[in-house]
Amino acid sequence: MENERQCVIPLHKPNLKELIFFFASGVLVSIPFALFFSQFYFLFPSVLAVIILAPFIEELAKVFPLFYRHGETERSLVTLGILIGLGFGISELVLYVAFLGAPLIDRIPGVIFHASSAAITAYGIAKKNPLPYYLLSVVLHVTNNVFAYEPAVTFGLFVELIVLIVVYLLAWRFYHQASKEKMVV
């Protein structure tokens, strides 16, 4: 028998420094990624850019750092996605409140949304099938943006609340479905 070379990737669970790093990635990697591509929004009508283009860019920006993780459990990869989304959401909250004058209370649901939608896509990455989960996050983001963009719509706030609940419940479900032992390679 021939001696075959094998590469063994040890099971890895992130420590506190790594968790902080991925939270910071939501701020230092994902936000600049999204802001870079937002420079091209002027090529599109503003409603199209905000409602459709932004969700595609933001959902990819949030999980981009996860494509280079190996040896994580499915659960830890989803956790890292939540942390990146949380960093992204908090950064967005600060930008909207400090620079655009948005009321703080109006931006808090966005923090929950970004953490939850990143968890959904991270679950897809963990399962080695990211596209449907990414598209699910995008559709939920588009739906939210449609009703957030036009607040005069009578039931818009209600729809935004429903979308927030759905994205949170999906993230919760996928987090609990992600294995604590199965490694992502």
C-alpha cells in the first residue's frame, strides 16, 4: 500500500480574540466593502439603488470574511456571521444617527436585522450551499427596504416588523440546526 499524504485540519472553535476580530470585521471590512460599491449607486435611480442594489451588496459584504474560514464547526461559523452582522449593523446605526440625523430608536431594528440576515447566509456557507441562503437574505432585505423607503405606506411599519421577526426566527432556527461538532472545511 502506498502511503497517502493527508492534510488534517483540527476542529477549531474561536476564542474571545477571534470573536472580537469578527465583530470588528463587520466594521472594518464589511462597511468599507459596502461603501466602496455604494459609490456606483449614482448609475441607478435612487429608489433602485436603495431598495435592490444595496441589499445585494450589503448581504455579500457582511459574510465576505467567512469564505476564508476553515476548521470551524457549523455553529461557530454561524456565530461568526452573527458577530460580523452585529458589527455591520452597529456601524450603520452610528452612521445613520450621527451623520444623517436618524432617530436612534428607528435604527435599532436594523442592528438585529443585519446580525440575523448574516447568520442566515453564514448557515448556507457552513452547509456549503451559500447561494439560496444569500438570496433569501437579499429578498428579506429588499422587502424590508421597500417598506422602509416609503414610510407613507400605511401598513409599511407592520410589514417591516414582520420581516424583522421572520429574519430573526430563521436565524435562530439555522443557528440551532448548525452542528456543534461537524466541521466546515
